Amino acid sequence: MDIRFGTSGWRAVIADDFTFENVRKVINAICSSLKANSPETRQTIVIGHDSRFMGEKFSEFAAEIMSRKGFQVLFCTGPTPTPTISHAIRDRRAVGALNFTASHNPPEYQGIKFSTSDGAPALPEITRTIEELIRAGAESDDEAGGSVESYDPKEAYFADLRSKIRFDAIKAAKGRYAYDALWGTGRGYLNTLVADLGLEIETINDTRDVLFGGRSPEPSEEKLFELRELVVSKGLTLGLSTDGDADRFGLIDSDGTFITANKLIALLADYLIESRGWRLGLARSVATSHLIDRVAELHGVELHETPVGFKFIGELINDDKIALGGEESAGLSIRGHYPEKDGILACLLAAEAVAERKASLGEQLTELYKKTGKLESERIGVKLNADVAAKLKTKLSENPSEIGARKVSSINRMDGVKFMFENGSWMLMRPSGTEPMVRIYAEAEERSELDELLKAGKSYLLG
């Protein structure tokens, strides 16, 4: 098979394409790439896994290969969140990390996320080199001096979060919380940090289940029905959730409303600029709500637009150009943090904002809309088969003057094709980098127009 890295590593179905033989090819290529860049340096690498089927076996296999190649392997004890591994890279000055995870994908998937020495997901130029090495069958020589050491990165990660989140404010507000771990790696992390404050937090779905309750471990509105029921029935302050590897977040407000990532990103951007006094820019992917653009305009700061994939936002964080960067797929990070999505950080920032402003997330959004106006956004998926793939290729190259009776004012091809309409609404089509489907994103000021845009986009793609 042709192994290719998407927006967040390589993912494939277990026992179909995700096999020990293919994992060996990927690990050998990564070893060759790392040695080519630093041939005379003894290199430390962090290796971890999430709670998926065979995660510990695949990661042990990778650790054995890399130790034979002379690497000093720090092998994470137990399922470990992706942001925790990102922090570990920097904390232990490693050359990078391998995390065996398929994030929010369905249970039959496994994957490998490769992060570089800055803690960020590997950029396209790096993953393209790795893909070329895989195709060439690259394998570096074995070397003496390699080792595998058990390593628990949790407490160092906790200490780092405590330096960035205003836990004193969260504690003083005496909120009551629920946390849906979705059978993922956030269990024992987010709930422990809140419980350590002496606050009530009820955790659900916090055992290991490699089938994730028969659904994808994605903190989306339809998946968080149990969390919503718990928040409403017990009158809790917030419902918190993270995905399979805890780099994505999901929030249920005190009234049971699901707070979308697009809305939370804008809200937290506004909160951080006000509370921290950061006069840096804000960043979003091309698929993310323009509500954050309005927040940037409100505060007089620069707005950065990036392709989909948090690695591009990560570069801006590394360069200290932004106060916050986020993606509609529920990923964000902030100034001084790591160039990687952190769902645990996002949930804690939401709790902090509620505590400091003494208002629910919904109430805060209402106040924000008074200054920025309201936008409605959503995405849908179309299964990517051969027929749809052929149509998409054609549509990506076309320059229509109108779609669904709406005049196109400009076209953005940064990632996929994004049609901007005369009234400020927009629609984007792009193939997913993690799943076999085409994503159609849209945004408008009214819900009715948003629904019409998504319908027109699907009709345009399939027509």
C-alpha cells in the first residue's frame, strides 16, 4: 500500500492496512529521517499510545525498533494524551515523539502521530520526506547504546498547566462539573486537575473500552447526550469532554446547550485578550468561523488564516505571533503553550472564563454578539468514493460565478476551494485529511441561509 500522512499523521484500519509490517516501514523511515538530520547526536524520542486496541503492542514494537537503532526511548506508562506528549518532547529535550492514536476516528482505526522537537505535528515537508523514505524501503543501520525507559509525563504536564490556568479563580467560584472521558486518554488528567481543587466533578465513560461504547470517541453534540443529561439533571456549572487522545474538546453549558468549537474559540480569544492583556494576533484555519475575525477587529489585532491542520497554527505559536489559534474541529492552543491542540487546556480555560466573568458560556456569547454580531456555521460530510473523488477534482478547478443563486465574490484555494459570497457568507469544500470523505463547510448570519448553503454545496459537488 501507499502510506500517506494526512493533516494529523497516518491513520488506517487495523489488520487491513495498519499492520506490524507497515508500522515497521513507517518507524524505519522516521529513524532514517531523524538520523539524517542529526547523525552524530544521541537522540531521545518519546513514544506513547492512546486507549485503542493494540496500542500498547504497536508502541512497544516501535520502541524496540528505535532502541535497536540507537535511540533513547522514553516509553510513556499507560494511555497518554497527545498534548501531554507534546509537553514531554520539550521538557525532556527530545528530537520528537511517536503517538499511536487515531484521535477521534472510529474504533477500527489506529494511527501514528509524529511530532518534531518543537512539540508540533510534523510539517508537510517532513512527512513528504518520510513518505518517500517508506516508498524507497529505507532502513538505517542498528547502533549500540539504545535504550527503553519507562516514563510518566503526567506530573510535569500538570505543573505546566498550573502555570497557565488561573486555578485559584476556578477554585474560588466553587463550580460543579461533569466530565465525559469518552473512554479516552483524558481520564485521570482533566478530572484529576479539577478534583485536586476540592471541587465536585463527576466522570463518566472513564474505563478503557477499545470499542468506545460502539461509537467514535469524538466530543461532538450527538455523542455527548449522556453528558448533557447529567449537567441538566444535576444543575452543574459545565460539562467537559475530550476526544480519544484528548487534543480536542467538547463543552455542554449549564442549560444543556452544546457550545460549538467555532463559538468557544472566539469567546476564549476575547477573554484572553481582556484577561491577559495580550495584544498579539489571532489565528484560525480556512475552515473555521469568521467570528474570530470579528473578535480580532474588535480588539484591533491581526488575523492569521492557515490551511487545515494544527501544525500551521503551531508555527505561529512557536513564533509568538498569536494569543490564541483554533480550528473548527475542536482544537486550540494559546500563547506560551505548545504548538499542538490541547483539549484539556481548552476545557480548563472555559471553566476559568465562567469563573472569572461570573457568567455562563451562553451569557458570555450573548454579550460578545452585541459587539460582533452573530454568525452560524456548520459542516457536513459526503462519503468519498471514486465518483465523488472525480467530481471533487473538477469542482476544485472551476470558477463559478454563482452557486445556489448566490453570486461568488472571490475564491480562496488555500486548502480546498472556499467560495466567498457578496453578503459575507461563505462555503468551503475540501477532502478530509483523516477520513475518507469530502467536507463541506458553510457560514452565514442566519440559520436558514446556512442550511440553504450546505444544501447548495452538496448539490454543486454531486451535480
